[in-house]
Amino acid sequence: MPRPSHRVLAVAFVTVIAAVPTRLAASAPHHEAGFSAAPGCGVERWTVKTLQDRSRLLRRQPTTVAHLVSLPRPAHLPATRLPFERHIFRVIAAVTLVRPEEDGDLHLVLKRGTKHLIAETPNAPACTGTATAYRKRQMASARRLVRLCPRARVTGVAFFDFLHGQTGVAPNGIELHPVLGFACLS
């Protein structure tokens, strides 16, 4: 059997390598708009979850983890902010997990009793591009304070995320994203 020439092998190698990005793109899950061009930053509804859409938010109000996780999940998650996602909430809960994510966020799991939800602190200002300077400062300040804590006061913006098996996700996918304030109370 004749051996293939180096040129034939080189052409075959280049063809395979060129097909890899196309194959990866085709197999990647489809996500709705909200892309961030910054390296290491996120994609899914990114302008909403990092306040880059500059929506007018409502006054902060106290609530509970139980109340937030009991809310109905929207039937559809658009690229733009839902009216409910203009709410800023403050909850008291245990912070049972703090983990860096690939998109630059710190992923927190907030738990109160048997109820839990996710809170996220974006990498501000690196991944918060067009958010206002005030909101970037809030996000950065909260991020510096985040830690595991048996009882914390966490302030953040209501956000419904796609359900994709995240650790600590609420049944309805609600999160506090971004976190705008954090204080360990114990």
C-alpha cells in the first residue's frame, strides 16, 4: 500500500483543523442576545444582568428568599429586561457557596431554610462596559466584600436566568444579578 505524501497529509490536517471551529459553533447551545465582546465575560442576556442596558431601576425593597423562589417563571426570556427585572431586592440568607465562574462572575448560593437561589457579582468594571459609573462602583464594592457567611444581607437586582443546571439555582431561575450590596452579619 503506498504511503501518503507529506503534502496530502498537510492538506488533510489543515482541513480537519479548519473544520473544528465550525463544528464547535454548530454544537454550542443557542443563547439569546446579550453578548459581551470583552474576553472572559458572559453571553446570556449579558447587558441585562450587568446593567449595561441602563434601565431605570426601582427602589430597593426587603424580601425573602422564599418569596423570590415562589414567583412564577416567565414563559419567555427576551434579550431585553423584563419589567419585573427592574426591582432591587434585599434578602437575609446564608452564603453557602462562593465560586468564580468562567464569565468573570462570582457565583454565590444564598440559602434560607430549605429555599435557595443564586446571586452573582460581575467583574466590574472589566465586564460591565456601558453600565453607569455609579452601578459599576456598587458592583465592584459588593464583590470585594463577598465571602461565605452564615448570615448575610445581600442586595441585588431581580434577574431570571436560563435553567442549565447551575449549582444552587432556584426552581424558577430567579437570581440577584448583579449584587449591588453585601454585608456579612455574623
